Amino acid sequence: MPDAGTVRLAGVSNVDAEQILPAREVPGDRLVSVQNRYSPAVRDGGAELRLRAEPGLAFLPC
């Protein structure tokens, strides 16, 4: 198994807008998602929600 122990895809959580793009430096295109607090009651993640769209990252609200 040559791929054993290899991370294929990665995500980040609890990041602010300034951390999203630099976070891609390590995994590159393997960074596929951002998970932050966002709901009808908590709108803190609005900037992150908009910014993650530029590189095509999925947004996972929690």
C-alpha cells in the first residue's frame, strides 16, 4: 500500500479570514474545507464564508 498513512484531503476549523489562504500553503489543493461557527443565531463567520468561495473550499457550519 504505497498510500498508507497519506492524508488525501484536509480541512481547517475555527480560523479567521486572514488564516484561510495562508493555511493552503501546507496542503495546497488538498485543503478542501473550512469549518466555523455560523447559524441563524451566530453570524460571526460571514467573512470566512465569503472568502472560502474564492479558492473553492467547502464551508461546514457548526
